[in-house]
Amino acid sequence: MPANRNALVRYKTIDACLRNRHRKWTLEDLVEKVSDTLYEYEGIDKGISVRTIQGDIQIMRSDKLGYFAPIVVIDKKYYTYEDPKYSITNIPISNADLGRMNEAVELLKQFKGFSHFNQLNEVVQKLEDHVYATAHKKQSVINFEKNDNLKGLSYLDLLYHSVIQKKAVRISYQSFKAHEPNTFIFHVWWLKEFKNRWFAVGVHGQQKIVYHLALDRMQDLSIDDNNIYIENDKYDSEAFYKDAIGVTISTNLRPELITIFVAKEDAPYVETKPLHHSQKILERNENGIVIQIYVQINFELEREILGFADKMRVVSPESLKNRIHLRAKKNAENYENPKLITS
């Protein structure tokens, strides 16, 4: 495997260039592209020498990393792959690499049980399952929820590095309500995932109003070096979501005590998978349970409650109870008169 991250970035960049058959690549072109990529993703502005790229090409051609890349020079000037279908990303994992991955899994598993490691448990399970499946040439035994068709996931890496390197980004964004995309400068403070959907969280303008921009609504994205990055000096990303479900958060809205009755059929599901970490059981009887949570009243909360249909009923506050009742009533009307939503 590559000795360090910078080397891997260089190999992957050279690979991407040589796979691009619509352009001819000289050695100087490769140097420029690799230098730009290292600056964009790693913040390295020293540039790369011709000798370094020549060495990288020799390593990629050799068996040192198991690439055996068929790199050829055309007209004594232009570099390309002899096999147009070749890519270093298609190289199968070697036994040596598989062994190292297995060692990494075993090392990471030793940290299970520590509070700061809880968020990595799923990552370790995924890696362990992948190593097992690859080594035994069998299907994975763990099937995690995923959606490979989600839009905008290709922006994750650039957004992540914009936070690390404290750089503003220029975004072309079209919300569901907008007829056309809007382009503006955005300062990403952190990334948030909710129900398999990703959001860039940050501010634009000088008002420091926190926005959640869905990656699947982004039309275009690039680093912007012409604007000074506005740093987050106010919010802790973990505490920001403490009193809410989902990502519709208002910094001016106080959380409320929400009391909900859950029918006995769905009570076990709500008990084993609480709606919110603040959930408490106030009452238990033959018909079900009464729970209480302390959250902001927002879209995600309403959607969560409506998802249980007739098995969940809001007891208080009255405002939320009336809102859910109205939405449930409209839903019933949609079934009684389908033309309401098909016309």
C-alpha cells in the first residue's frame, strides 16, 4: 500500500488523468494536475517536482504496490494507459493488504466498549465484514442500509476538506421550492447525516444564521479562495442537535415537553428504539404506554409521529396535538377523495 496519504493522492490523480482519453497528458501536465490536487485536498502549496512524478510512474508500473500499471509514452511525449479499461482502483486486494486490513480490524475491535469509540462501531463492522467476504470469496454476512443512488455524495470529500482547511465554497443550490438554482458563497462548519441524507451545515452572509444545505440539492460546488472563511465560534455540533429530532433546528425556538400515548402493539418498538434520547416512560397500562420527550417542535417530529399512524397519539401540548390531528384528518380525506392529490 502507498507509504502515506500524499503518495496515494498523487497515484490516484495520475490514474484519473491517464484514464481520461479525451486529453493528451505530458509530464508537465501531470505535474501541474497533481500539484493542484494536493493544494485543493491537502493544502500543500509547495508544488511537486518532475522527478517525483517520474518516480510515481515507475512505482505504478512496478509490482511494488501490485499495480503493474500499463503506462506507455506516445510520440515520446504523451503518457496514457495502453489498456483503456485499466485503473489502479480496479486492482484486487492482495493477500498482504488483506492481512494488514485484518490486523487493523482486530486492533480497532479492542477499543469497543469505550464511550468515545461508540460512533466507530459500525465502521469497524463494515470493514470486518468486507475483509471476511474478500478473504473467503463469499457474500457479506452484514447488510447495512445504503442508497447508492443518492445525489450529491460526490461533494462530501470537497466539503470535508473545506472545513478542515477553513475555506469558503461557492455553491449552486436549488431548494425544492425554488424554480432555478441560486449561486452563493457558503462557509461549511460541519457535515450532518440524517436518515441516510447528508447536509452541509454552516452560514452565508454575515448574519451567522445556521443553514442545513442538502447535498442532493447542490448543482455545482467549488472552493472559493476570494472570500475569507467565517469560522464557527459559537456552536458545538453535538450540542446543536441535543434538543431536536432531525435537522430542522431553530436557535430561537425553545424545546418543549411532548407527551405521547403509544398503543401496546407499537410500544415495544418505541421502548427499544426511543424517538429521542430524552424519552421517559410516564405510564404503562394494558392499552400501551405514555412517553415524554423534550424537543423542539419541528417537521421531523411531526413526520415521526405521523409515521406510527393510529398507534400513536399526542397528549400535549395542545398546539402539536391539533396540528397532528389536522394532518391525519387531511390524510384520511385523501383516501376518501383521491382526486384531492391526483388532480
